[in-house]
Amino acid sequence: MHYLQQILFILILAVATWLFSGKVKEISANIRLGKDEDFSDNKSERWKNVWLLAFGQKKMFRKPLVALLHFVVYAGFLIVNIEVLEIILDGALGSHRLFAPYIGGLYTFLINFFEFFALGVIIVCIIFLVRRNVLKIRRFISKDLNGWPRSDANYILIAEILLMTFLLTMNAADTELQQRGNSSYGHFITGNFAVSSWLHPLFAGMSDDALVTLERTTWWLHIVGIFVFLNYLPYSKHLHIVLAFPNAYYTRLYPKGEIRNMPSVQNEVLYAMQPELAPADTTPPDKFGAKDIFDLSWRNLLDAYSCTECGRCSAACPATQTGKALSPRKIMMDTRDRMEDVRKNIKKNGEFKDDSQTLLHNYITVEELRACTTCNACVQECPVSISPLEIIIELRRSLIMEESNAPPEWNAMNSNIENNFAPWKFNPDERDAWINA
């Protein structure tokens, strides 16, 4: 029976790893659908961003209380799961608390440390559930979260509460059996753990066999739950737990207010003014801006997968707050949805076949794009430096330069600039006529 459990555990571990690896490869392939772009510069500055933005959560601490709560869940997730290494080895080798005999009192100290974080995660996740479902913070009840996105957030919080509860119950049953001198649990006495020992009174009327069953059941629920959570992660907004780190590393380093010009357009202007600089083999660009995900940078697509849908961007967006159609959070969600649909197309056909759908128009509307004021508030507020604005600008460039699709007011202004070198309809030669008025 003991060996059967080991075999079963190894099979579950192998399947979970295989499924997770397959989805990771798929997401990586989706990101690589974007255009290539070089981010090999300023490595020291980029690593600084990883430590400050991803590990240190610098931007989160603009709101200290919420940031502290989030940090407890974040740190708890990372720290408590260190114990998973021992659980995996125990499951594969058929051992029990493998590390305990080798590190002695340090083992009890570490488990106590993990348990305090586990308790913190439970408390904070309950607070977050209340904020979302009882207090209904405005950015959590926005219509762009209707359906799956809102449920996804609740599922993750509930899952974290359950995983930490299983862990504490497992530890409590284990130490209770140690104190009773049970032959399967008395080989190494760890002593009571700081938090799980509070559950001991609940076991007063339970037999040793019932306690063993409880300990083994919660052990299995905890580790299998982690495997399920691991494979749920790539389908969830909580993928940012992993992608926040590369996203912080590859963040744009130029000033947020700087909008990059298109070299092809700059060159056209330059060659018109100085034809002698034009190379003999000049070829026009295939397209201007972006109409679909294939026209965006891979960095924009990484942004979309890194979005945690927290809504800080939309809460700061003046267009969103004044009732316009635009929501920067929805821009990122729509981009991610388009990537997933493209991947389904590729799986079905072996390669991408035109599906008469594009990110522009079918996922993100013209009304949304025109509502953007390019104020950069969304970029400023994002905890991991995601830039919805870059995607908006590239889609708008396609609208204007590929489709000549602009409001009449924009067309009039552009015509005046082209003909009169100013936004106003005045002859340049009469620009100083007001002096004589």
C-alpha cells in the first residue's frame, strides 16, 4: 500500500508538470507572435526594476495598507511554498518530514515561520473577498470584469484559503500524533508548531486512526491542490505571479511621456526635404501601426499576459472615470483574448488561417481608442509597468494611416497643419497680421 501511494504521487506529479509545461510553451509561443524588439540595454537598471517593482512592489506602497495586505499574500505564497519541496520529496520517496532530523530545531523554527505566513494569507484573502463581494470596491465591479474575470479572482482567493487551511490542519494532526507517541509519527519529535497547535483541542475526542486519516487526507489535498493551482495559474489573471518579474525587467526605460516616432515616417519627411539622403533601394513599409497582435511588439503581448486585472489603470484613467468606452484594463484583457483565439486557430489548422478577425475593430473598438487622452496615467499606476497606451497608440496609427479613419475635427486639423503649418486655418503669410489690427 505504501508503494502504491508513492507510485500514485509520482504519476500525479508527472502529469501536473507535463500539463503546466505544455501551457507555458503555448504562452511563450503566443508572446513570440509579436514583432521582435531589443531590450538588451541597461541591464543594471533593468535588474533594479525587478527588485523594486516585482520583488519590492514599490508602486503598490503608494497605498500602504492595501500594499501591506498584498505583500502578506505575495510573500506567503512564495515562502510557504518552500515547504512544498519537502512534501514533494516525501511523496516521491515515501518519507515523512524528510528534513526534520537533519536540521533539528531550525526545522521547527522554519515551520513556525511558514505557519504565521499561512495564517496571514488566510486572513488577508478573507479581507480581499470582502472588499470584492461585500464592500464592492468600484474598480472590482466594473462591467469589463463581468463573467469569468470576476469569478476567477474569487476562485483564486478561495483556493489560497483552502490550501493554507489544509497545511495548518495537516501540521496540527501531525504534532498531535507525535505527542500521543503514535508509531508512524513519533520517529522525530518536532514539538508543537506556533499556529497549528491552536487546533489541538478540536482533536481531543478523535482516535489515532481518525487523526492519521485526517493528516493523510489534508496532506494529499494540500499537495494535489497545489498541483491543480499550478495548472490553473496559466489560465488565470494570477499568471502575473510569475510574469511580473520578466515584465519588470523588460519595462520601457525611456520617459513615460515620450511617444516614439515611426522611423519610416521620419525618413519619408527627411527624404522629402533632403532627397540626396535617400538610399537607392528605399522600400516603403508594409504597414503603419498595428491592426492585429502580429503587428505589436512581443513586449506588448508580454504586458497582456502580465496584467493582473487589478484595475488601478482604469481607476486613474480620466476617460474611464468620465463614462467613456475606454478601459485600459480591458485593452490588455482583449489583447490576451485575441492571442488565445489565434492559438486555437493555429492548433486547429497547423498554422494561422485568416479568420476575418483583428484586434482592431473586432476586439477593441474605434470608440475606445479615440477616448484615450494619452495622459499616461494608466502606465504610471500599473504596479508592474504595463503600458496599455502603447497598444492604443499603435492601433490608432493603423486607423489613421492605413484606413484614413479619423474624426472630422482631426482631419481638419491635419489638413491645416499640412497646408498652413499650424492647426488653424490661417495663411502662413498672414500669421503676423494681428500686429496691425
